Amino acid sequence: MNNIPSDALNAMSQDDKLIDLNAERAKRVHDLNDKRLNEMRQAFEQAMPLGKAKKNPKAKSKNKPKKR
């Protein structure tokens, strides 16, 4: 199965400049997905803008003493 000599494997594992292609691909795919997600968010915000958050009417009741 593995035809690579053990000294070659040791040399590769000690090489600081060795690039993990799977990790780099995962980063690139993640960045592309983030870009696509941001584009979709912007499209939805343009189509259906969110209004300013309304204050919660129950928040005022915290100031009033509870009826017993």
C-alpha cells in the first residue's frame, strides 16, 4: 500500500513549509460559502428591510410593583 520509505515520511513530517492541501481547500470552501451567505443576506435586506427594533412593552412593567 504505502511505497514511501520511512525516512521520506519523517522528512515530510518535519518540513515546516509543508502545506496541508485538505485544510487549505476547507478554508477556501468555507470562505466561498461565507461570501455566498453574505450576498444572500444583502439581497434579503434589500428585498425585505428590517425595521428598527420595537421596545418590549413588558419591559416597562418591571418598574411597577407587582399586585398581590
